[in-house]
Amino acid sequence: MVVKVYGPEYASSKRVIVTLIEKEIEFEVVDVDAFKGENKSLDYLKLQPFGLLPAIQDGDYTLFESRAIIRYYAEKYKSRGTELFGKCYLLFPFHQQWLEVEAHNFNPPLNTLVIHTIFSSKLGITPDQKVIQENEVKLGKVLDIYEERLSTNKYLAGDFFSLADLSHLQLGHYLLNGAGKEYMIRDRKHVSAWWDVISNRPSWKKVLQLFPYLN
Amino acid sequence: MVVKVYGPEYASSKRVIVTLIEKEIEFEVVDVDAFKGENKSLDYLKLQPFGLLPAIQDGDYTLFESRAIIRYYAEKYKSRGTELFGKCYLLFPFHQQWLEVEAHNFNPPLNTLVIHTIFSSKLGITPDQKVIQENEVKLGKVLDIYEERLSTNKYLAGDFFSLADLSHLQLGHYLLNGAGKEYMIRDRKHVSAWWDVISNRPSWKKVLQLFPYLN
């Protein structure tokens, strides 16, 4: 079965695609340009009623919400490709925990930062320096906690790469490419080393090669 | 093993406690009062470095992020108490999907609404009518999609109660208790019927009885 991924150029879609590559699952892409409002077309809304990217089709399944999709494939094809919930059952709750930390602590300030530093003109908004600064401070505090965590663990959930790490790639990438905030990664020794390890995975390099926007 | 839940009076903690009751897992609670800043004490930060509620301790595990905790117990004790990822494996991705929808579409506008209508004085902020109105509109659009979904499915992920439904209880409760926005549930026939079914579960009634704030 070939998985169809809608809107491959967008950040959350890349979270899905890097997972499919890690799990060695074949996929094809369907362009949906949110900047042109194609995500609000009636056809797309039939797939994703909230008009958000991505959505996927896999046989009879239509699914949306990128972290739901990656959890699904990590569970469904547990022993195929990379074991993205890890080899040790005892660590399972920590994968869950750090994946939620990414969603609720790392993602929100970084998403705002990226909108105001990279996508403001495309979105027709005026970059707000106060918003940028506030979110930089918020994200810095989150990364300080990551620094502490990664001083005793190679990866967020423990000693091996998992969904919890992978989920940071697509927005984290913009910190070093486009947002001009490289220092936030590089000034933190353990975060920096972790970033180099996860962003050098062949799966992520492949994503950037296929969808090179701001690469 | 008795699970220790920190900060039981808070919304996200109730998400955990209702899950523990559904799964028939014994628990005890430790009061942490965020309004008094106890969540920023050094002792609590050792458990939850971001200073957020809840955190739990279960034997050697210390865990945080409520949706990570509920996923963990739903998986670990699959066949004990209520099967919260359901009896049908084919529906597994939809539980994941609607649990993410709750986290990323339902929760953010409702959380802002609740802060500005119920907790503003405790938090020392002035209720902002514009913010209330904007988030009411946002939440209304989300509930319109729920209405459509629930017109063909008894529960969000399909024909039985799951984590995806359960996760709405603790903030949804405030819409009808304290926020004065009962109409948002009651004016939508299928959402209203769904709400009555999930909020009448003995587990949720027990939570409200144990932690009656704004009940």
C-alpha cells in the first residue's frame, strides 16, 4: 500500500514523511498550497474538516493530525525499519512524555517565532519584535530543560532515537535555517550534539532533499 | 502499586484521575497549589522541570504530561477496567487522531476562554472581552465539526468510549459550570447528547465528587 501525503512542503507534513522513511513505508505526495488557501477547498475539507495540513490516505483510512499519524505507523509497523517507540518497553512512557513535551512546550513558542521571522510576508502579517522576543525567552527556558535532560541521556526518552526526537526536526530546522536563531541550539552543548545526531539521520536528509524549502 | 497524583484539583490532573478510575488503578493525591506558586517550588521542579501540573509517581516512574500518562495506562493495562483504546484495532488510529484534535483544536481556545471567564481574578488578569469573543468563535467552529462527526458516530473515534472522549471532560465541564457558555454544548444536538453520555460516566461523577471545585 502506498501512503498518500497531502501538503508535503509543510512542517507538520514533514514530521509524517520522515516517519514513513524511517519505517520504510512507500509514499506519494499531493501538493496542497496553504498559502493559496487550497487547504480550505471543499475537496480538502472532506479529508481534513479543520483545513489543516497534513492529511494522509492509506487504503481505506483517511487520517489527520501529524502526531496521531506517526504514532499509528510506529505502532502498526513496530518491527519494520527503525523501532520508533524503542526496543525497551520500560521506556515507552518516556517516549510518550517527551513527544507531548514537544507538542505543548517546544512547538508553540517556536511556531510563533517561525511565523514572525520566516513566514510573516507570506502570511501578510507584520513581524512583531515583542512577540519574537517573548517567544525566544519561552523557548530558551524549554531548551534549558532539554540541555539538562540531554546531559545524562543521548536522546530525549533515553539511549535511542524515537518519535520524541524525530518530532522536533521539522520546526527545529528553521531555527538554524531562516529564523536566524542558530545560537539557541549552538550555545547549549548537549542540545547542539543531540541536534547534530538527529538532523544527520539519512531519513531527515532525504526529506530536505525532496522538499528543499528553506533548506 | 498506588499511583501518586500531584495537584489533583487542576484540570489536566483530572484527566489523569478519571483515567485511573476507568482503569481501576488505586491512587492517592498530593496537593500542589499552582495559585500559590507551589508548582514552582524546587521540590516540585525535580518531578516536573517545566513546573506544570500534573506529575505522577508510580513505583520507580516519575511521569508528567497528562496525555502521555493516560496513553501509558491505557496501553499498560489494556484489558483492565475500560478498554480506553477500544476493542477494535482498526479504530486505533482514530483514537489517536481525535485525542490530538482535543489537544490542538478543542483545548487551546477553551483554555483561554476558561482563564478569562473563570480564573482571571485568581490569576490577577483583567478579563478581555475581545479575547473571549475570538476564542468563543474558534471553539464554535471546532464544535461544528464535532457536531457533524457525532451525527454519524456515538463517540468521537467510533462506536465506543475512549481516551479521545475522556480527554474532553475536565475543560468541557467548565463550559457548563462557571464559564456561562452552556449554549455551546446545548445548541448542538449531537454534541449535547455525547456530552451527556460521557459526563454521566461514574468515573467522571466520582472525580467531581472528590474534587468539587466549580462543580
